[in-house]
Amino acid sequence: MKPDRLSVSFFSAFFLVLLSSCHSDGLPDHHKVETSSYRTNVIQGRYIVELTHQDSVSPFVDLLTATFADNVKVGQRFTHSDFNGVSFSLSSPYSHHDNVLHSIFDHANVVSVYPSTRMNAPTLASMETPTESSISKAISDVMSPHHLTQVDRVHQELKHTGKGILIGIIDSGVDYYHPALGGGFGKGFKVRYGYDLVGDAYNLTSDDPVIKPGPTPLDNCGPETGSVGHGTHVAGIIAGKSDNFTGVAPDATLAVWRIFGCGGGVADEIIIEALLKAEETGCDIINLSVGGPGGWSESAAAVVASRIARKGIHVIVAAGNEGENGSFTIGSPATGEDVVSVASFDNTNTLAPHFKASGTKDPIGKYRHTERSNMGMVDSKAFPSYHLAFLSSSKKAHTYTSSELIIGDYNIGILGSGCAVPASVKGKYGLVQEGSCSLRTKAANLAEAGALGLVIYNEDNEDPYTPSVSNASIPILGVSRKVGQALKARLDDDKPVVLTFLGQLPIPLTTAKKVSSFSSVGATFDLDLRPHIGAIGGRVYSTLPRKLGSWGIMSGTSMASPYMAGSVALYLNSLENKKQVNAKMVREQFQNYAYRAPIENGVKDLDSPLRQGAGLIQVYDTIFQAVHISPGYISFNDTSSNNYKTHTLSITNHGDDFVSYQVVNDASLSVVPYNLQIEGYAYAEPINYTTTAAKLRLSRKIIRLGPKKTAQVTVTVIPPKVDPKQHIMYGGFIRFKSSNAKASQDLSVPYIGVVGRQKDLPMFDIDTPFIMNASHASIAYDQDDTFVLHRNDNASTINLVFRLLTGTRLLRYELVEVTTDEVIGQVLPEMTYQYRNTLDSTVQLYSLPLDGTYAPPMEQEASSPGSENSDPSIPIPHGRYKIRVKALHLFGDPNKQGDFEIWESGIIKVVD
Ligand SMILES: *C1O[C@H](CO)[C@@H](O)[C@H](O)[C@H]1NC(C)=O
Ligand SMILES: *[C@@H]1O[C@H](CO)[C@@H](O)[C@H](O)[C@H]1NC(C)=O
Ligand SMILES: *[C@@H]1O[C@H](CO)[C@@H](O)[C@H](O)[C@H]1NC(C)=O
Ligand SMILES: *[C@@H]1O[C@H](CO)[C@@H](O)[C@H](O)[C@H]1NC(C)=O
Ligand SMILES: *[C@@H]1O[C@H](CO)[C@@H](O)[C@H](O)[C@H]1NC(C)=O
Ligand SMILES: *[C@@H]1O[C@H](CO)[C@@H](O)[C@H](O)[C@H]1NC(C)=O
Ligand SMILES: *[C@@H]1O[C@H](CO)[C@@H](O)[C@H](O)[C@H]1NC(C)=O
Ligand SMILES: *[C@@H]1O[C@H](CO)[C@@H](O)[C@H](O)[C@H]1NC(C)=O
């Protein structure tokens, strides 16, 4: 009997998703193969091989073509101090069973082999209606987030605008003809460098994507392609500039590499090429807009990103938009000392179209156009219909500027009246109460009858109704019950109602200057603090490609990270020599002066550093303040060892005046990562909070520092006394309270830690793993069952299914002979650095096919490199076996058997 979250009914659903893309043939069993990215996103038969040096690239390509002839397609060649190598794909006859491929990987010049992985186009947390093709000063002022981050003061008082700083953007391209982005490309223009690595048609959903590089990174995709103009929005955030709009670093120069076609999705090797180009071009800051779920960071692109960051280039990445899924949801590539991981904070306002209804008291209601009103994840597939809906319907209704006379009929869609649509609605708006038939049907019926749109309210909700039809062909206006009933009362009295559209007006957000709900939650599985810091990413107004409406609002940590990139440009502007600082020091300085947000406005409780990092960047203070603390954050780790309990902070006064501080512990709320009311260690999705707090013992409570002096403070944690089984993640800020706030601002250092031993956390969800009949998803086998595996019969292959509750560095799949209890080999390649699954019942499980072959132990192979016997995958001999799945616990030692969680299958009888 499976628990609810594994109910058998959904197996067929996830099977369709995972089986096809997660086949073991995707990866060769070879010791040079980096199996970390062995997941759903591996591209079949496609590899990136890292070679020892530049001169080995051509000979290796020759070797490939000599060996595989027409069956190989060589992709990118990399010759660069940070990465030498080749990407190639093989046509289907080759798999990991091939000796040939093995001997190629055995070649002395091959350093490592990465399976090429697919990265999705960046997801947005939400996207609002594009607004108007030009932007007014008034709207721009109210939507500008710069007062939240002191960027306004940096522009006005310090006159830093990013001049002379080159920022690289690796994204979906840019509409550089947009007036606010310079109106052209190349010398003399804002978008100075870059090109299109892929072309419009590049689309990774096809097996053999067409790559047609272009000379410039122009994003010219229309709404019909589903493209959302992500790179153009990002470019505007960083460096947009027009009469009425100012990006963070409006005078910075941009270099843009386009890595997505109109359709989205990109292979690793394209990202690597873009990263290497960005470094060659001399970018000071690189903004890379891809990333999948991680918690570990080991893809080929992540490895290259880290190497580049270590050279002092500021590499800034989004923390991820998986906050709703609980803790440990930080996106990859976000680890690596020098890569800055950025959380999102909400802006002060958003824009929404408003209207006024005559004849009712208090008649102003805000409404939303049909499309995305909820803050759910938006996948790019949802966009085409959205744009079509927007563009195909009456232009008048959607510019929201004209006044229209509109009379509704209250009968439409009211419970009990079916969905009849009176003919009188033609050319008017209909007033509709939620219920009876679906909103989709109501909208379709109204549209058919020639209505201009509908106004909808919910009978039992005081909040404005938020319509969720993504593709209706007429606008849907959601209003509160009060407004809806007032309109209805008036219509009941046969009095006309006139709706006047007032255009896009600001609505203040109650979540202003707080961490956005979608922003991913730390830490890394190693309990390193991520995100590092926050910037504005919730409801950001910026440029869109002209074909998509020129201006609009997007939300996501991928809006926050370019905001950070622009802010780093402003900081570099303030230095005499931008090479005088390293990336780590800059990150620390931003952390020292960040604004620490409460969990809600109006309350005192601070949000956890696991959500906000050090807090929201305060760019003026970061530039202007002369005192610096290093490190920029502390992890006290878990309570299994004393090694991490004490840390030393160094505080240095680079200024010319005496400063003094009182050191205090400002504890934040603690994060409750698991919901132990559900069986097993199920994640709380989203996280829960508790007021539990750690105490800190400080070696000094008062610091006085003369000019150019440094002092040390030792901090020792006394974790809160709570049940270690809960793995409570506490946190807070060590605040250096300035005695003279005029001369010197407060500084703070975020800290985190866990009560409990991470090593004790279960790896597998309850009742997993288990074995399943691959052709019959609903047939699962218990540990007491015997499964007969017919080696020659495809229909009888089996799948190993499990959900990882915790990320793991190492997963092994051993084949055990039943009578001798001897491990005779591995049935699947070992997997490293795996991400945790979420509890999403439709997709979030591993499901790995077992094809009746196995690999004998590695030692045998290593002793005879390149020999005829190097093929490790051979048919399992007749006999009785068990499969033993071993997952290394967090912080576990792969050499200690006791550090693995082990599961054994029932008996598998192998016959022909
Ligand atoms: C750059 O911006 C994108 C959003 O386009 C974000 O997802 C990414 O993490 C940022 N990366 C860097 C290196 O700045
Ligand atoms: C800027 O705003 C002003 C006043 O709101 C408006 O008249 C003007 O057209 C706007 N300029 C642009 C380029 O949109
Ligand atoms: C990408 O390719 C797939 C398969 O060929 C196709 O179904 C899809 O429509 C394409 N998407 C775009 C945006 O071109
Ligand atoms: C809108 O989407 C729904 C479900 O995806 C589909 O059934 C319907 O036909 C679509 N309507 C239009 C007008 O495209
Ligand atoms: C936490 O402790 C574990 C086990 O000792 C170690 O592997 C890990 O690197 C530590 N994490 C941090 C951030 O220090
Ligand atoms: C949060 O904690 C409360 C009280 O323990 C519990 O009832 C609730 O289910 C938890 N929520 C989640 C999402 O775990
Ligand atoms: C798996 O299901 C198929 C189709 O129902 C059946 O023919 C086959 O015998 C099953 N295999 C096992 C080992 O039960
Ligand atoms: C994350 O949470 C959201 C909202 O609860 C859910 O719809 C989504 O499926 C989850 N994502 C994954 C990957 O489980």
C-alpha cells in the first residue's frame, strides 16, 4: 500500500515524463564520465569532452571522424585557457555498450566527459500584461525600485551610472532597436558586443536542433513563437535609458550572447561557449540567465562558470524561483565561492488596469486582464495563447485609455440559469457571478455573442476575483463581491452602468521590500548559505522587445540578478581601479550593508538569511561606507560536530575617522524545513517558521577602531534547544550597531545553522524505492515478491522507482547474487550530486529502467585499460538476484558502508 503522495494513479503520468528522457543508454559507464547531471535533462548520445590542452582538440576531432565516420556530428570546439574540448553527438547505433566509445574516452588526452544537458529558458515567477508602447514619467517614477536600494542616490549624489563598465548578458538575445536600449548594435551603441550563437529556429525539443549563428544577438521573435523577451527585459533592468526610464547602470556598455532560439531550451555546450566568449571580450560582470534546480553544482557549464569567477570576473546568478517548494531549492550553478547567488525582493508597486463604474457608490475597482493573475510558475508554453489573446482582441479595450459605454446583464452565468447568453450583450460587457459553468465557457459564450468582455465577481470573496483563464479572447475583469453586487443592484433597477477605463494605475504591494514568495530557499546541501543577497525581482518594470509591446512587468529571481549585476557596475564605477577588488570582497561589502527585511511589513520578526541572504542591497552605503567585515556570512553547520561552532570576523576601518560599534545578535525566525505531521521527512512546502533562536557568545561586545585598523571578534553559537529530529534551521544577523549613525552605518553578518545531524536525515521517501513493471506502470513489486525478468523480452523490463528526500553525493545500484549475498556488479551507472525531489506527485520521482545488463566492479576494468574487455555492460547471467540501492547520507563518507542508506529489492529471477 503506497502512501497518498505516491498513489498509484499518477504513475502513468510521471512515466510519460521521465521514462523517455531518463534512459540509462544516455550515459556511458566510464570512469571519466561526470555522472552528476545524469537526470531528466541529459541529451541522448551527446557529450562534451574536456581535453588536456589546446593542441589536442584537432587531433581528437580527427580521431572522432576516423572512428565514427558519418555517425558522428562534431559540435562546438573549445580552445581557451579555461576550457579545451569538443562537443559531439552520435547517432543511435552507439550506446554505452560500445567498446569503441569506451576506448575513445580512454584516450590519454581526455580529462573528463560530461553528458550534454539541456537547460531550460529561464522561468519567470510571473509576467503581467505588457503595458503601453511608450512609458510616461509618472508611471516610471512610481514603478522604479531604485528608492528601495539607494540606486536613486547613487545616480543623483554620486553620479555613478556604470560608465566604462562592460556587462555580459547570456540570455535570449535583445531587441537593441528598442529606443531605451540604444537603437542599434556595435560601435557607438549601448549593445556593443556579442552575437547570436543559435538562431531563431534553435529548439532543443527536437532531437537534432538547427544551429544557425547570426552576427548580432537580436531578439526578433514575435508573440506567435511563445518567446517572452526575457533578455530584453534583463538588458533594460541593467542599462535601459530613455526620457522616462532609468535602469540600474544606464551608462554601462552591454555585450549580449544569445543562447536561446525563439522556442527556448539550450544545450550546455552553447552556454560554455558564451561564457568563454564573455570572458574573452573582457566583461567585468557576467549575467547568465539559465539554471535548473541544484543544491549541488556540477554541470559542465557550472564548472566553467566557477573557473571564470575565480579569475575575478563577477558572475551573478539567480537563486531560483522554487521558494514555494520549501528549503534546499537553490538553483544551480549557485555554489562556488565567487558566484553571487541573488534572492528576489518585491517592488513597492505593480501596475494594473483600473476602471470606474458610474452610478455606484465608491465605484473604482481594479481589474485584471484575462491572463496570468496568479503568481504560479509560468512555463513558456503558456505564452503564445496569452499574447494572441492580447493582440487579437479589440485594441481599444486593451489600451485601457478610452471611455466606453458598457451595459451588462446580470443573468449571465448565474447559478441555476445555465450559461445562457442574452443577445443584448452584443457590443457590451457582461456582468457575471462565478459558478454554474466554467469561466472558460462563459468567456467563450460571451465572445461568441459579440460581447466586448466580462466583469466577474465571486459570491463569497471580498478580494477582487482573479480570473485564471489564460487564453480567453475577450478581457475578463475581476472585481470584489462588493463591487459586483453593487453593479448588479444597479442593473436590477434598470439603471445604466457606464464603465470608464482609466488605464494602468499603480497598486501598492503589501509585500513591498520583503522577500518574494517565489524566491528559492537555502541552504546548499553542504549547509553553505545561499542565497547570498537580495535585489528587486518581484514586479519589475522594464523593456520588452517592440514586437511584444515594448514595456512590461516581469517577476523572478532572474530579474533580481541583473539588478545586482547593474549594482556591481555602479560599485566598480566608484573605484579608481576596478581590478583592485576581487569578487568575494565586493560580495562581502554588499552583504555588510544590506537591509534586513522582516517576514511581513508591520512586524518585527526578521526573515531568515535562508530566504534573504544578507538582505536587500543598499548600493549607496555599499559604495560610501569605509568599514568592511569579512567573511560576509557564517554557517555554524549542524550540531554533529564542534568544528563549525566558532568563527572569527575581521572588521577593518578603511576610512579616516574613528568608528565604534556595539555588537549584538539579531536573531531571525527559524525555518522549519520538514512537516513531521506527515509520515516520513516530507518537506514543508512552503517552509514553516518558528521563533526559536540561537544565542551567540561574542568575544567582544564593543569595538572601537582607528583609521586603517582591523579588529577581530570571535563568535560562538549556542544553538536553540529544540528536538534535533526536526532539523530546525536557525539564523540571524550579527549586527555592528554604530555609535554614530551619521558618520558610519550599521553593518551586519548573516548566520545560519541546523539543530540536529544532517547525516541522520532519511534519503528515500517512505515506501520507496520499489520495482515496477515497465510496461504496466500500476504493477509494483514488494520486497516479498519475486519478479521474473525475461532478458529477451522487452515487455518485461522493470523500472526502479524512488523519491529522494535529501540530495545525495552518491547513489549506487548493486546487483547481489541471492545465495552467496555477493555483489557482482552495478545495474546502473552510479550517480553523483543528485538534487532532492519535491513532493509533486506528477513528476518528482526518479524512475530508472533496468535492461537486464550489469557492469562488473570497476577494479577489473581499471586493471586493463583500453583492452577488449573494457565493455562493462553485459547481460546478467541466469539466476536469482536482488538489487541493492545505496544512497550516501549527507556529510557521509563514501568509504564507510554505514554512511549509506540501503534498500534491497525482492528477488529478481533472470531467465531468457
Ligand atoms: C543574469 O540574469 C538572469 C536572468 O536573465 C539570471 O537568471 C541569471 O542568474 C543572471 N546571471 C548572471 C551571471 O548574472
Ligand atoms: C515621457 O513622459 C512624458 C510625460 O509623461 C510624455 O509626454 C512623453 O511622451 C514620454 N516620453 C517617452 C519617450 O515615452
Ligand atoms: C520545437 O520543436 C518541436 C519538435 O520538433 C515542435 O513541436 C515545437 O513546436 C518547436 N517549438 C518552437 C517554438 O519552434
Ligand atoms: C484555451 O485553452 C484550452 C485548454 O488548454 C483549450 O481547450 C481551448 O480550446 C483554448 N481556447 C482558445 C480560444 O484558444
Ligand atoms: C558542514 O559540515 C560538513 C561535515 O563536516 C562538511 O562537509 C561541510 O562542508 C560543512 N559545511 C560548511 C558550509 O562548512
Ligand atoms: C506548519 O506547521 C503547522 C503547525 O505545526 C502545521 O499544522 C502545518 O501543517 C505546517 N505547514 C506545512 C506546510 O508544513
Ligand atoms: C509486465 O507486464 C506485462 C504486460 O501486462 C506482462 O506481459 C509481463 O509478464 C509483466 N512482467 C512481469 C515480470 O510481471
Ligand atoms: C512546487 O510547488 C508548486 C506549488 O505548490 C507546485 O505546483 C509545483 O509542482 C512544485 N514544483 C515541483 C518541481 O515539485
